[in-house]
Amino acid sequence: MKLGAVVLTMGNRPDELRALLDSVARQRGDAIEVVVVGNGSPLPELPHGVRTVELPENLGIPAGRNVGIEAFGPGGSEVDALLFLDDDGLLPRDDTAELVREAFAADPRLGIISFRITDPQTGSTQRRHVPRLRASDPLRSSRVTTFLGGANATRTAVFQQVGGLPGEFFYAHEETDLAWRALDGGWLIDYRADMVLEHPATAPSRHAVYHRMVARNRVWLARRNLPAPLVPLYLTTWILLTLARRPSRPALRAWLGGFKEGWTKPCGPRRPMRWRTVWRLTRLGRPPVI
């Protein structure tokens, strides 16, 4: 199985980027083809053989990663699967690529593998980085309904069947949008605790646009993918959860503005999932109302 890797960067972490690329080069088995996409920024000097794309402006995370996919041909067709890795991450083990190959070879329906993210200083995994509701045990691998955008491996056949990440989203929830489409297309998603990416522990709210885009994209996610009766149920649940978390007044104001924007701006094509996919999500422990 031929593997490629997509790394998106803003050009502000050259040392971490180089360390990540070195960790990819150390993987056992056949060499991994790598593309680094400069998302609105020039790229630093990179190792020989690394493909590069410099975008004139920041297109956002999903659109930037889509550019990386297409750097391997239409839908990434030059390779069988792609690793998506954050530029300040690191693969601490040299057998991760081999584990990815073995997992995909063992199950032809497996479309996406979500890695376990650990903090390099403490070895801990943040709860939000375990892509399931029962997240108390990050060392337990399981079948899941979404994945981590900067720490995963995805078959390129998934992109060729259901399309790429939703570029309109810019940031937040783009992984779940792709995951729902992949599940509706018959693919499976696994969380693998033995496939590790080291990444410093962070808070998602460090991004200035976090609250607005989380709310806007939550609405877009529902409008694009859910059967009509589930749209109000899903969004009502998330309104209540947001209020229960007692956000600050500025954060709530930004969230409400994003929620309104989600209804007033176009979100891309609507392709509601089949009811059998709703049932699959429910059986996997995350019905699409939460």
C-alpha cells in the first residue's frame, strides 16, 4: 500500500515542521511521499524530495488540506492512503505507517483511522481528542463516527467516492462533515490508541474565530447532512449544551452571531444521509442529534 502525507503549515513553526518531517522519514517500510502546503505563507527550506505548494492566501484548514490531496493527483489517486499531520506534531514511533498499512489491508471497508494524540511532556490525551462520547479511556481503541483532522490516515478512495473536506468551513467540524459522508458511503472509521501523534496540549478557543465558526459550521453540518426532521433536534441539543457550559458574554455573543450566519449564508450542497446511516451512527454510540 502506497502512503502519502499532507502537512499544512502557516510557516511559523519551521523547527517543529522539520522534526515532524524527520519522524515521517523514519517510518519503517516504503518511503512516504510528503507534500507541505504553505497556507498563505512562504515555506522554509525543506528536505529534498518533499513536494511543496505555496498558496497566495490562507484558504483555511479544510481547503488547504484539499490542495494537499490534489497534489497527489485527482482525489489523491497517486497513493492508496494519506496521512494528515499537524505541522507541530511528531510521530514518536517508527512503526505507525506499517500499522496503518496493516489496518487498511485487514479491512477493505475501513476508510479512516484516527490517531491518539498525546502531549509530549505529560503523555496525556485531552478528552476532546478522543473522538467518541465515552472518552474517559483514551487507551481503548474502538469504531467511531468522526476523527481528528491533524492526526489521521484516510484512504484516497474515500475522497474519490464522497469528495474532499468542505472548504467552506475554513475551520471547525470539517472532519465530522467528511466522516458522515464517508459513513453514508459505506466506509468505517476507527480510533486507534496504538497509533500516536505527539502534539502539545492546547485549547481550541485559542483561535480568535473559534466561537463564531464552531456555531456557524455546526448549523452548516446539519443543513448539509442530516435528514430534515433531525436538523432542529441536533441544533437544539447544541444550543442547550453551549448554554450549560456558561460561556463568557463575548464568547456567547460570537457564538450567536455564528449561529445566525449558519442560517443566512450558503453552506454548499445538501446531501442528507440515509436513515440507515442514522441508525449506524446510533449503534456506534453517537446518534446524530448530539
